[in-house]
Amino acid sequence: MKAFAVVRGEDQNKVKIALHDLEQYGNLKFSTNPKRIDPTYADELLVQVVGVELRSTCRSAALVGLENNAGSAINKLRKIHPPAHVVIISPRHDPYAELADNSEIYPEFDRTFEIEA
């Protein structure tokens, strides 16, 4: 695993679409299945990595390991516009070790879309 992507969104569907967009349009390769993380924790990760105050909190969040290195992932991310906020966390960021140690204990993020009748 070369980096993590933390996907923060207003709702679960926007996070699902963003994960799809990362793979489909950003050509990012996931090294793990996406995991569901607490939205408050995702907000804290954003503040730690980016170093700015939050403008708004998220209501749904996912964590996924990437095969791509952080620089490549960021460049690919700039070319697409997912409907959720994506933060790339590399080994040079303080939270990386904690995420690497704990990522397997988080529950899997349900990526299935429910069809409304």
C-alpha cells in the first residue's frame, strides 16, 4: 500500500460515487476494499493532513488503500471531480502509520447502490 484515500461526503451515495469515480475515471488502483470510518474521524484526518480549519463536516466517510503513490494519485484526482472530498494520505503524513495499523479493523464500506422504485 503506497497511500490512503479518505473520502468524505454529505451522504453515503456521494461517497459511493466518489469511490467509483476514483477507480473508473481517475484510474486509481485500490489495494484494499474500502472501509467505513467515522465521519468525525475523517474530518480530523483532513485537519491533520491539510492543516486548515473545516468549512463543513461530513456525514459519511470511507478509507481505501491505494496501489498508486501519493503524487500520482493527487495528479489523477485533479483531473476528475468526484462528488465528495478526497484526501490523499502518504507515508510522510503523521496519520499514515495509524491508518496502516488500524485499517483492517474498520468494517467494509457497502458500495452497492439501492434502486428506488
